[in-house]
Amino acid sequence: SSVQTIGEEQIQNRYTELLVLKGHQDIVRFLVQIDDCRFASAGDDGIIFLWNAQTGEKLYELHGHTHKITAIAPFSSSDGTEEKTDLIITASADRTVIVWDCTSGRQVQKVSCFHSTVKCLTVLQRLNVWLSGGSDLCVWNRKLDLLCKTSHLTDAGISALVELPKNCVAAAVGKELIIFRLSASNNGSEGWNVLEVKRLVDHQDNISSLVSVNDLTFVTGSHIGELIVWDALDWTKQASECNFWDSSVHPDVQPEIKLSQSPNETSVQHLTSDEECVFAAVGKGIYVYNLQMKRVIACQRTAHDSSVLHIEKLPNRQLISCSEDGSVRIWELREKQQLPAEPVPTGFFNMWGFGRANKQANQAAKKMLENTPVYFLELVGDLIGHSSAVQMFLYFGELGLATCSADHLIILWKDGERESSLRSLALFKKLAQNGDLQLKL
């Protein structure tokens, strides 16, 4: 099926104004939210910018890395004696990690002891520590003291990390998922231990995405379209979809979800979740997998012209996706009106008795279909502004949406009606102030 199109009338698309933020000299790959109105951007130029999400004002330009940024994470921290400090941690291909103070823009600490590039960073706020993943898994405190580390894992190293309950983390290392447990030393010192407790080898290809659903569940996806739902407490496999995109395995799902089996078409690029569903960016498409039903309930096989790189669920029933084709699209999950079930066809094989064993199964399947709501994803907004691949985005609620791209730009997409109202309000206030001033004169 071809990519959906939407006309000029986009009634449900409120992002009708945009602000273009310039400063980066290369691909902008990362955006990270600092608080309700500030965010940081980073990419291949090695520079980190701090921005105001409301005004688009550039707050700070942070220099310290000599190569591209490979990971970034926010770290709001307090040791009890100080006020809460908003920090960000950045890792680079120059094999350094730097902690920055977002209020002053200054460099707090820098570490240069890594043997390889750090590919991912994860902050464990509850333990007031953070983890770096590369050829080793390292545990650090907020002052960048190394608390403990694993031995060398593989040349490929850790590509992604996700926090689990009971002081555990899951690390994607090639096709394997390694569970580590963190524990404080028993001798009363400030030392920590990191212990490998289990290796999960259920994936047939490299793990490309991890997402935590809640304290009980997390989900992984691979380059060949496998999706596995895991128990976050005992790390057992709860559900598996090795033929996730094949409609022949799910006859009750719309037939258009079937994908060609080329790796670029089936690679799980990104996963996100709410308590009910997992939303997957797979190849050019987006898919909604219901955790309770353990099946796909809605999809758009060709949501974009190229691979979908990032997807997020909004607080309402909407999704936003961005793609290598430079587009950002808004989708709404809607329930499809069910048509009455058609009778079982009678033909040559039925006449000779073939297929009788399946008759009962067919009737049971039809009854289930009649009672199961069917959903679809409708395109309700198309945000065209970037000229190259949109890497990711941040949703700021009423302040709008921030997107970053390979075109070196960041765009703030604004609610046109809200911005117009704010301008009118500011004008009225100014007129009122001028009126008061004239009366005094």
C-alpha cells in the first residue's frame, strides 16, 4: 500500500507555526528535556546547545568534546545539603564523558579513562548513580567517581540499557540481553558491586530497541522484526512475536500488516509504550501491539516514505512519528466499525467433507472477532519543515514540539491558536499600560 497523504485542511493538526533554531554545524541526533521549558540538543559537531522551548532562545553553547556526541542524559541531583541541580551528561566518540550544569552552562566534571566509545547512558535517580555502556558497564556517582565496572564484554559492546526493579538493569549486547544487579558493598564503604545474573539469548538478531513498560514488564525489539515481552522481575519471556509482521500468523488482523522480509523493512528502530500497548517503529511503518491481547491491533505499514526513526504516544489517543524522509506525522488511534461476519463459504472441498474439522475453529474465531474491537491509525497531521532525516523529537505539551534533523536544524512547532492568543494578550496589556501612562500624564 502507498504512503497516506493528507490535504491542506488539517483540522486536528494544531502545529501551524514554527520557529527554526540554528547553531549546529552537523547532524543533530539528540534532544533531551531538562525541565518544563528547557531542552538540550547534541549531534555530530560535538557541541551541546541549551534552548528555551517557549521562545526558542539559545541559552548556552557548550564546548568540550572533540568528536560527535554518542549519548546524552539528564541528571537532576541533590545530595541533601544542596539545592536540586539540573545536570546533563554527554558521551562522545572522543572517549570522554562530561557532566554539565544546565543553570550556569559550565563544565562540572570530565572523565577520559574509557577504552572505547560510550554508546549509552542511563541515570538511576533512586540510587543517585548513573551508568555508562560501551565495551564495559560502569557505575558512577554524581561526582564522576567510578564506583564499579564489569569486565570487558564484547567488541560490539552495550548498545542500549533499561532500568529494571530490584536494582537491576538490562543491557543489549548484540543478540544477547544481559541482566546486571547493582549492590552496595557490605563492608560499610561507599563501594558498589555490579554482578551479571542472567543472559537471555532468545533473539535471533541484534537487539535494536529496549523500552520499560512498567515495574513488571519490559520489551525488546531486533533488527529482523522480533518483539519479545519480558517479565521485569524474573526475566522470563511473557510473549513473543517472531513473525510479528506476518498477517498469516494473525488471521484476525488487517492483511495490510504483512511486510516484505528484507532487513531494512523489518528492523525495529524504536519502541515506546503506555500501560496498555507497545508502539513500534518498524521499517517504514508503525504498529500498535496490545500487551493484554498479545497481538497487533492497528498498523500503518507505510507510514512514511523511508524508515521511521522515532515514535511517541501523546497523552491523548495520538501518536507522533518522524522519518528519514524528513517528515513528522501525527496519527490518531481510532476504533473501526465492525461489519457483520460473513457465513462460512461452502464449495467443492466442503462438499466432499474436507474442512469439517476446521468449521468449529472458524466459528470460534468469528465469535472472537465479533467481540474484539478493531483499530486503525488515521493520519491527522503532516509537519513539513525539515529537508533531511528527522532524527527524533520532544513533546512539550502546550509549548509545542521540538524536532532535530540531519539538515543541522531544530524546529519548534507551535500551536498557532495559542500563540495568536498570547500575542493578542501581550498587545492588550501593552495598550492598557500605555493608556494608564497617558491618564497619569
